[in-house]
Amino acid sequence: MAEKTYETESLVIHWKPDLCQHAAKCVKGAPDVFDVSRKPWIMPENGTTEEIKAVIDQCPSGALTYTEK
């Protein structure tokens, strides 16, 4: 599956589904932002930039990364 991106005013969130190990750090760390029961499953407008960065930094597989604008 191809990489998907989600943008905020200050971040570009990159999701590489083929790398995901389903550790659930994202959905447990920021359930308002990361929710696999909805589409799109990443809704960055539901969290702060700092919250999103902190959760993505915990991703063990590197499936979730971000770049700052």
C-alpha cells in the first residue's frame, strides 16, 4: 500500500502502512487523532502539534513520521 500524507498548518504526517506493526501506540496515545474505526483514520485537526509529534515519536516501526513545514 502506498504512503499517505495528512497535513496541518505546521506538519505533514506520513503514514507508511506496509511498515506498521500494529503496536497501537498512536491509537492509545492520541485516540482523537488516530482512530482506525473511521475514515480517514488520521484526523490531525483533533490534536495539537505537540501531541501529534509526541505520539508519532513513539511509533516503533517508523510507519508514522512527520515533517515540519
